[in-house]
Amino acid sequence: MAIATYTSSTLNRAIQRHSDASAADTLLALTTPTGRAVKLIFVAVKYSAAPTQAGVTVELDSGISAAYDTVLLTGSANAQSTVLIPTRDVIIADTDAIRVTAPAGGAVITSQISIYTEAIE
């Protein structure tokens, strides 16, 4: 599947949605682009039906080294929807990224990931 990026400039805020969808019974991983500091707004992962999977992971992919990658959320096993809404500002440096991994859901089940960020000027 093709990764789609959508930018909205309403209210003078550059909001971006990075999204992708999987084929049936296929792991899906999506990473935000680097090169610009952004604020994480939220992450949403949805399966087409109740999956049989270990749980979605959302992590900070450190630009310093993989040794510093940090898990921000591990979703519940077999959850059809997983959402991360930060309770505080999460600023992602220009060399870092957010990576979301949705394990294969089983049988004919597909998944979709959306990561919403806001550009920092």
C-alpha cells in the first residue's frame, strides 16, 4: 500500500496526517518523516475486524541511536482500535520520528494507521 501524507493549513496550523493501510493478515509499520521538528497530536490504529494480534506499539525512533528508541504505548492484545492522545506536549526533534507497528490481524483482517503531527515553526 502507498503511504499518504495530507497537510491542512486551517487556523494557521500546519497539521499533517501520515497514513497507510495494510493488506489482509499483514504487519503494517509506519514512520513519520524526519527533517523537521513536529509536535505529536495523536495516533490512531484501526483493524477491519477484531484481530488476533499481540498489540500495537507506538515508539519514539531516536535519531541518536536505535539504543535510545523508546516505547510510548503498547496497545492491548486483540484490540480493534488503539489510540494514543498525549496528555502533554510531545515534541519530536528533526532527527527523530514516531514509528507505529500494527501486527498482522489474522485471516482477512486489514489495518490502518494514522499519525497526526503539527509542524513547529
